[in-house]
Amino acid sequence: MAVDSLQIQISSALQRFASLQRRIDGELSQPPKLLSRVVEELEKALEEVQVAQDQLIENRYRLEQVQTELSRERERYWRLFDDMPQPYVVTRPDSAIVEVNKAASDLLNVSQRFLVGKTLSVFVCEDRAGFLNEITRVTQESTPVELMLRVRPRERAPLDVVARVSGDGTSLRWILQPASAGAISPSMIV
């Protein structure tokens, strides 16, 4: 039941109660004690319901404020995340991409919306099984790890990338940086 609908029902109940109370006062010069007690209890109950309704309205107002603030913060986070100059990717431990910024999208030559849900491992050129084993190990590490990868962006030549990876057991955060020529030996590439 909506809060506004409840407010209407409470107002209607209060009006009916006031009408009932006037009828009792008008028709009975000395109402029986039981009836007086029932009317008092009903009045208290209606007042408690009204107070609860007022609290619901206040709580709804506060909740709407919090939701507005969360929306602003989420939008701010996404602007900061997307505007990062370094390619940044967040994945699950199985390498499925959860979030990706514009720079990573450009690096992999795939639109951001098409990267979410795709596995990062599909871009690894060499030894994908080794890559998956390595990220399983990284998921369990408490400190950031640096990996050398050879990745193949869509419709582009492979390139060497230095990946700084950190995790928390439920996700991995990747900062990808194209490696400078000659800085990587083939034995370092996963």
C-alpha cells in the first residue's frame, strides 16, 4: 500500500472516529464505562497510526534524499572512472569484464558496452590457460601484482601490455599500460 493511500485512509478513519464520538456524546448522556474505554483505546490507536504515518513520510523523504545523493555520487564515480587516462578494467576472478573505462575500450578497440560481460582472456594472445591460472593466483594475493601480457585488440596487431592487477577476492582491478618497445622480454609475457 502506498504511503499516500495510507494517509487518505488514516484521515478517513479519523473523520469516522470523530463522527462516532459526536454520536456517542449526543445520544448518551452517560456512556457506559466499557464504551468510553473502547473509544479512548480507539482514539489512542488512531493517534499511534497517525504518528507512524508521519514517520513513514519522513523516512520516505530521507530515503529519496539518500537515493538522489547516491545517484549523484554514482554519476561522479562514472565520470572519474571513464575519464581516467590509463586503461582501467574491473573483472570478476574468471576475467569477465564488469566495468571498463574509455581508455581501455580504445586500447582493445571495442566499444565499452560490448566489453562488459566479455572475458579479458579473449584478448590474450598467448597461453590463455596460463593467464587464467595466473589471475586465479592474483585473486588470492593481498598485494598488487604486475603482469606482462601480449594482447590482441580487435582488428589490430598484438601489443605488449604491462598490467598492474589488484584484487579483493571478488573482483580484480586492472590498470593496463602499453609496454615500451624492448622493455619486455618474451619470457616475461603471460
